[in-house]
Amino acid sequence: MMGKKCIGSKVIWALLFAGGLNWGLVGAFKFNLVNAIFGGWAWLEMLIYILVGLAAIASLFHCKCKVCKGEMPVTK
Ligand SMILES: [Zn+2]
């Protein structure tokens, strides 16, 4: 479903997944996973929310690299 993606695209996808999952947990169980894990470091918790926001913006723009365009095999 995801196809071949570069590391950057995978990181963005992972951040969006984590952010979406966290919102789901907050809505369903009033449980903030990010706060539970990183609540002890307020700046780190805030940084994660900002990164998720940036990932959402970045996901609007399709990555133009060769891996994402299918011109290069994915190396692991
Ligand atoms: Zn890419």
C-alpha cells in the first residue's frame, strides 16, 4: 500500500501515525500516550507535537526523490 518510500517519507508517515494514534487514544480513553511517555520532559513533548504538525504539512507535498518516484531500488 505504501509502495517504495525513502527514509524521510517513512519518518513523516511514522510521525503522522503516532500523532493520529495519540489523538485516537485521547478521544477514546482520555489517555495521552505522548504525555504518558514524554510528559516528564515538557519541551520534548511539545517538540513531538510540533514534529507531527510539520509532518502533516510535509505530507501535502509528495517527495520528489528517486526512491519515491520508483526510479531507484530501496536499500536497507
Ligand atoms: Zn522520497
